Amino acid sequence: MMKSGLTVRKIFIRRLTPLLLLCLLLLISGGSMLFQQKTSVPQPEAEPNILEVIGRKVAAAISSNYGLTIRESGPGYELRFTGIADGEQLFGEIEGYDLEVYACRGQFYVKDKEAAEWQTAAAAELDALPVLLRDPHQLLAAMLAAGELQAEAGKKRTANHVLCETYVLEPAAVNAELVTCFEKEAILEKLKLYLWFAEEGGFLHMMAMAMDIKVGGEAVHISRMYIFSPEGGSLPEGLPQAEGYT
């Protein structure tokens, strides 16, 4: 009877052993898969810093057709340009001077409002015009790429009757000739850049520049503001044919 009981136990253990091994293998396999799943879970992306946020907003805000007003003031002068940007073309008027302006691919033309013929800005001795009418989006990109930047977010403000997120930037390595018409001996001592992006849609409504420049030992302060409108409109007929543009 004892031997019979031992035999039964041995048979039971022999039959149970493969089952236990199978369960053990399943546990090991399941644990391994669970570990792989845990280790393969992607880590959350780091929050972008403020310069990355501004860079993305600038890239998203670029528009091919928009209304543009530029106001600039400095020692003893004030200029106001109002016009339309359409792709590589810019047309408008410098108010108070009855002067129409057309720019395309770095070529600048001017004429009196009552005149029929256009002439180049160089022929009209308006060499400062290219600086004032430089594509503002390209200018902004150049300033952001110029080197070390300090930036901070400002309070929400209204521009063009639209609630905007604002940012203040201070580029440290921008050359004076990029933003002014002064000769190379001019030193841009300080530049502050202010940006207004629509809270909804991200359209760049305003860009303002405050520049402290030293020219021949004399301190000069220049302010320039760009006001953008999403409704650009159409260019007029009869504009000059810019070289290389069809």
C-alpha cells in the first residue's frame, strides 16, 4: 500500500512538472513583454524655451499678402509709409512727400504721384529707402539669427483691435547697417525689438524697434514701427518691370 501511494505521487509529480514549467515560462515571457512596454514608452518632450516659441511664431506668421504701415522717427525727421506687400513686391506711398514707391527683389523705384515715369531710388538720391522698406519678415529673421538674444514674454495687449501675445527681445550682435542707413562707422549700441502676435491665429500684427546708435561720437535714437494688416489687397497697374522678375 505504501509503494502504491509513492508510485501515484511520482506519477502526479511527473505530470505536474511540465505544467509548472509552462506556467513559469509564461510568467517570464509576460514579465519580459511588460518590461519592454514600460521601457519603450516615449518620454514626454521637453517644453520649448521662449526663443523656440518665438521662432515658431515668426515662421508661422509669414504671409505673402498683407497691408503694411511703417513709421520711423529720429532726430529732426519723421517718415510714414503705407502700402501693400504681395509676394516679392511692395508698393505704397511715403506720406507727406507725394511719393510713390515700388520695390521688388532688392530693386527700388520711386515717382511723384502726378508723374508718369518711374526712376530708381539711386537716381532719385534716395539711398536710405532700401533700409526703410526692407522686407520686415526677412529683417526679423536676420535679427533672430544674428547671435545671442535675450527674450521675455510681456503682457497681453491689443493691436489693430486684436488681443495679442507680446514679446520683448534684445539682440546683442546686430550690425547697424542691417537696420539703419548710416555708414559702417556707426555702432548699434542697443536694439530692443517688440512683437505682437494675435492670440488666436498667430498673425504678426506689430513689430517695433527702438535703436540707440552712436555715429561719429554722437548718440542717436531711432524708433521704427511696422503695422501689419491681414487684408493686403491688389497691386495697381503700371508698375515698373523689375529686372529678373516676370
